[in-house]
Amino acid sequence: MAAIRVSGGARLAGSVRVTGAKNSVLKLMAAALLARGCTVLHEVPDIHDVEIMAELLRRLGCSVERDLAARTLAITVPEHLEHRADYDLVRRMRASICVLGPLVTRVGAADVALPGGDAIGSRGLDMHIDGLTRMGATVASEHGYLVAQAPRLHGAHVDLDFPSVGATENILMAAVLADGTTTIENAAREPEIVDLAEMLRAMGAQVDGAGTPTITVVGVEGLQPVEHTTVPDRIVAGTWAIAAAMTQGDVTVHNARPEHLELALDRLSLAGAAIDATADGLRVRMDRRPRAIDIVTLPYPGIATDFQPQFIALNAVADGAAMVTENLFEARFRFVQELARLGADVRTDGHHALVRGRARLSGAPVEATDIRAGAGLVLAGLCADGVTTVHGAEHIDRGYAGFVEDLQALGADAERLA
């Protein structure tokens, strides 16, 4: 495993640039399957999950070329696609389930291994299956694979039990080539959903209501490949904003959209940070120890669950005590056990965590269990006496491009260890 070593005491200052969103680009790559020809994506982050998805698309018959310097990705989709997504790739990245909808609607069949991913809790596929079934697909679980078949999907009314991002995306992508009209009620409203819908519309799809609880899709006969620029990564932008507040720093985040971070930035403001919108992002300044702030995670436009570890880390060094409530993933508090090794005072009860802040933490070796937990532990290490080594840095690599290099540019004493 790789590790990231940080020495505490640095005040982060300077600027960083955010690339396209991990939680969007992987779905955009899957959407390219809907049209024969070459789709080009811009602002593609240099993260491991993109390479995993690229390999998955290659096994389906596509040609995928990356230009890391230009942050572009070209996907050439053939007329005839394979329809099996193998376990050795899907187990490494849960987002690979998003090829299910495109394959069923374009090829008429899909064999997709049941996905793996971060150890943050159960994330069932019932809503994905129910949506496709309502649209005329037969879906079964066989030997660890979801096997879906549909000679031709038809429009349907799909009412989601929960505004699931993954289910919304799969049903949306399946509906664009289905016969008739599909309505998705209680749809996810995340900016990444809007980004996917914008690309689908550019391809020729008829999609209305993305970003609202009701999405309406009128199926079309075919789509065309396009060029599309990925929406900036709000989770990475928010991570740097929280890091600035924790280290009493001054960080400008370029290529960010503050309107996608309204509640999270409001919480940081209550903690004492000065936050200003810039021409292409935001600036966060803090000149004192942050105040403890209560956090509740909810589907967008609420505070994303992906911010929970970073906010717990902030409260661990804040003045006062605060409650953090996790409403989405029951196992996400596993991160707290590692944070306690740094001296944090955190008590969990069900989906609540009571955090009592301390002026300084104490450096120690810790283990990242998922992408955001890893980032949270690194931020905590910046506020700890001595050296903190975060093992399992490969998790962080799945969501943050050039994380150590950005830390160094902001003045942190950080290095990557093999």
C-alpha cells in the first residue's frame, strides 16, 4: 500500500485548481456508450477510477485515449458492443454499475458484476432494478452478476423510494433510447445529475427537469457523440475550503462553483471563516481557531455525505463541541476509530457523532478506509503535533488528483511514501 506522510503545524496558503468531478466523469464515460462514434470529455481528473472505467469500456469494445496534460479523454464507441462488465473491475469501483442502463437500452442486454467500492455502508441496487423492470427489462441475479435483458425498453413512471444518485443516472440513461416517455419522481438533484443531462441533451436526447425532483425523458431513435466539459468537482473544492479553515489558512480554489457548495460554505462561515466568491471559484480565509459546528448530511442540496469526515476532522480541532449526523451511509463512522488515534475526542451513537474539539491533535500512523476518510485524516494530520502517516493512500488516489502536490504547493510538509 501507498501512504501519505504529513507534518503538523503548516498554515495552508496559496491557490489550487480543481478539475472535473469524479462523481460526474465516470457517468459521462458510461453515457458515451449510447452513441456510436467518438465522444471527447474535457476536464477529466487524473484519478484511478477514471482508468478503471476506461479499462471497462475497452473490454466492452471501445477505444479509449487519454491526454493527461490536456485533461481530455476520447472514447470511440463501435457499432456492436460487448455487454459483460467483469468482476475484477467492477469490484474495485462501485460507479461501474452505471454501465447497466446504457448497455440494456443500446444493446438489449447487460451482465454486470455486483459492485464493490468503499467500505462506507450498504448501497442496494433495488431501485436500479425496479426502474429497469418497469421499463420492460427482465433482471436477475446469477452467479454474482446482474443479468438484464430487454429487446426494447419502453417509457414508464418510476417513483424512487429515495433520491438515489446511481439509480437516477441508470434510469435516465436507459430512458433516452426507450420508446415513449419516462418520468422519474423523487429523482436525485445533484449537480452531477445536471451535468449528465446536459451532455445527453447535447447528444440529442430529450431530457427535462434535471436538478429538480421530477425528470421527464422522451425517448429518441438514436444519439450522436459530442464534446463535453465535466462539471468542477465540488467535493474536492469543499475539501480545500475545509482545509483552509482547519489550518487557519488562506486558500483560493480555482475552477470551482460556490453555488454547488452553499450549505457547506454556510457551515464554514458559522465556524468563523471568511468566504468570498472569485471570478472562477472561491477564497477561504481563517485567522482564528474554528468554532465547532453541527453538521447533518442529506441528499443534495443538503450537505453531502462525502464531506462528513472532513467536517468531523474540523470539529476535532475546533473550539467547543458539535454533533455530526450521518443520514446516508451507516458505516461511514469507521473513520472515527482512526481519528481517535490522533487524539480526537469523538463519541458515536447510531448515526450521530459527538465531537469535542481539542487545540491540537497528536501525530500517529492511521489507516484510510475510503476516499473521503483518507482526505479527512490527512487534514487532521496537518493540525497534529509531529508526523502523521496515512496508510491506504490508494483510496485517496481514487478521488483526488495530485493531492500531495497540491498540499506541497499550499505550504504543507507532505510526501508520498511507497
